[in-house]
Amino acid sequence: MKKYRYECIAPFEKATPHRFVVANRTWEINGAYMRQVLPASSDGQAKLGVLSAIKDGSSETQGNLHTFFDWFRSQRVDAVVVNGDLALNEDDLEAVLKEVAKSGFLVFVLPGNSESKGSFSRATRHLASTYPNLINMSYVRHVRADDFQLVSLPGYHDRRFLSVGSGCLYKKRHVDQVLMDFQPNQLDDLILVAHGPPRGEGKHALDWVADKKNVGDPQLNRVLKAHQIRFGIFGHILESGGRRVGSDLKTPLKPKPFSPFLYINAGSANSLPWIMNNEKILKGMAAIFHLKAG
């Protein structure tokens, strides 16, 4: 973390490994790599709580978070993914990070297009000693648990939409690093986690905006296709929140039955009302991503 404190996307490299325990599970972090060490048991499925675009630390939004964490506990999720836009200013950022860490879940966080990369680094480093369950996926890029894997692509691809000049901009070389680090036979249970979605097609896609066009990043399509990554957790396009699509990135899926491909837009956890593409007004969303062997 110290070495890459001025960066928002650390490379896939190893360092001095260290172990820690969260929720009766032992984990090891070795540079950009994190793996579950104990217990070495698998029930063939995993549940991940997903929060996106929290955006502020207001009491109303904190109330949303408490409701969502209660839901996650009732559904016995294994970990929580928070994929960007945690807060728009530095004071709120540390407050929001602390709030999600206090949940006690293993929490994976990464910046979106709103956070300053320096602020995100400082806040996570400040909280790291108190909350070892808070994992910054700007640095920890690949997570391997018994029943799921995560690979992160922090930040956003379009400089025009970075809220601050020191925002986290990923480039082609960062996308290429994701492609180079994995072999296809390793990816059966891999979930790509990014803030912005891939480029979809049509009005049911994850990236359909109020201006009636698809605005996702085609580079992510290249990653998904090159290695046949079958699962993805995304956000950013708030009006398309709550959507689930299959391999063609355009056909909506129902929550059941299980699908061999699943890409989601988790929507915004923020408490302010937002007009969705279906003209409903929502004041906060969360998701649970249920992965099952096969």
C-alpha cells in the first residue's frame, strides 16, 4: 500500500505474505493476490452482497446501509463487494468506509469515477489496522476463496466523467494486465468487478442511459470474451440499476433459475430519489450475487 500510495491500480505482483482472520476464516494476502487458507472446505456455492454508488455519509444513506447489511446477514452472504463511488468528498469517504467495515463482513472496495485516488488510498490505509476485513481492491487485485474468485479493475475508463482531476482512470494497459494474469481454465468461478459496465446493446442493457444510448466500455467486452469470464459485477449507470443480463449483454434475465452467464448492475445504495429507466423512483438499492457450482 505504501509503495503504490500514489496509484489507484497496483500491478499483479507478489510481496511479503501476511495472514489474518475474518469471520472464522483465515486469509493470506501476498501483494496483489489474496486467498482463503482455512478452513479448506467448500459447499459449492457463494453469496456476495453488492453495494454500489453509496455516494455520501448522510444519516439517510447510513440507514439504507444498515437495512442492506441486515438483509445480507439474513441471507448469510460470504462477503460484500462495494464497487465504486463510495463518496464524493474525502470526509464522507472515510465515514462510509468505516461504516461498511463496521458491518463485520469481509468487504472488498474499489474506487469508481468519483473518488480522488489519493483520498481513497489514505482512507483505506488509515482504517487498515483497525479493520483488517476492509480490503482495498486497488491493491488486492485477485481474490481466491473456496467457492468464488474476484478480479478487480478499479476506476473508470472515460476521463470526461472523473469527478476530480486526481480520479482513478484505467487505461488499455490495465485491461491488458487482467487478460494476461489468468488462464481460461482458472475462470470457472471468476467474477470481474468494475465500477462501469461493459458496452451493452439496446434498452435492456446494463449501460442504457436516460439519453437512450449504450455508454459502457467496449474494452470490458474484450476481457469477458477473450477468457470467457461468465460473471460480472458492475454499477455506475444509476438509472439501469437492478438489471441482470446474460452472455449477449442485452437480454434481461430473471432472478431464477440459475444462468451459466450473469452480469449485473447493482444500482445505487444512496438514499436520494433516482428516476429509473422504467420511470420508477427508487431511494436505494443493493443486490446479492448467488454463485453455484456448475
